[in-house]
Amino acid sequence: IVALKADAGTELWKSDLSKITALGPNPSAGGRGISYWPGTAQVRPRIVIATTNGFLVQLDAKTGTPITGPAGVVNLAIGVMEKFGGAYSMNTAPALYKNLAIIAARTGEQGRYGIPGDPRAFDLLTGKEVWRFHVVPRPGEENFGTWGLNGWQDRRGPGVWVPMTVDPVNDLVFVPLGNATDQNYGNSRPGENLYATSLLVLQASTGKRKWHFQTTHHDVYDWDVGSPPALI
């Protein structure tokens, strides 16, 4: 991660993520950007990074020094990937609301079983998960049954591969979701498959659903939502 002086292009600092041992070998700082958190009255501004191998990392925005303590490096695979194995992969910058970093996995499109694409919010001060929204509804949740009675179980995705948009005034986060998996074969998922191929709007502070709009019901053509919402 390199910081440049904006009016001159001169380097202010450089931070090598490979020197943070908790990240493992060859960490990458995500495919579509990093985020800036202005901090609080007591906490200096920070750079917030979602790595492609599943870590949430914070750096001091002025110096590039890694933040110490439990919030400095958070392993996002814990509590999610134990059943599936492999890496928790992300490809977008965290969406920030107040002291929350909202992330979601890039899940891929082929294969029924695997990494869930649930949006999750983490407290930048404590590193703790604050909320999680199941994008494939589970028994007892709203819109359960849109994957058939059993199609929800261990379902891969739907994931988020483009940036989310935050409306800080109205406490909202807009989540553009990918298509249902298995991408081209829908026999195991009879129904509309909510919230795949949808724009999902959550209360940013709590993760509660405010509304959604599904662009394609029971998608088998890869018509996922391919860009972040633009607010005017």
C-alpha cells in the first residue's frame, strides 16, 4: 500500500503487507480498491483493507504503520469457512459506515456448495463481528423457501464482486448481489432464489433488511448485478 502526496505525486509512505505475519504468504490488498476511515475524536484516521485471502487489515493513515491489537488484523474466515475449507475470498474494498467495515465474499458462480456471500459488519475499534445477513434465507427467516425446502443448505453465494454503496445520512448500505449457484443449472433451487441477482438494501448499523429488488428471478444466465448503485 503506497500513500502519495496528492498535489505532487511524491511518496509519503509505503507499507508492505507481506511483513504482517498474520496474513500469511503473498497477501494481496483486494482487487477493487481500499478504504479510508476518518477515525474518531480519540482514534487517528486509518486505511482499511480487505485482502483477497480473507483478512481485514488496518493501517495508520498518516504513517502506514499496522494497527496493533485485535482489530488490526481480523481473520474473516473464522466462523464461516470451517465447514468448507479453502480461503475466504474478497474482491472489493470494505464499505464503511461510522465505525463499521461492511464486507462480503466473492463466491464464484459454479458449484452448489461452498462459501456463503453474506454481508457482514465488523467494528473497526474491537475487530468483533456486529451483524451478518443471510443472503440465502434460512428456516424461520423472511423469504425462506425461495430456494425450495432444502436448496438453502450450504449454498455457495450469492456473492458480491462489485463495490457496495453506503448512504450515511439514512443509515443504509446498498448490496449488489451476484447470480445464484450452480450458475447454469437450477434443478436444486426451485423458486425465485432470493436474494440472488438482487439489489439488497440493509440498515447499515444493524444489518436489517429495508427492501430489495430482484432483477432476474431464478437466474440461469449469469445476469447478476454488475455495478454499485449510484445515489443522486
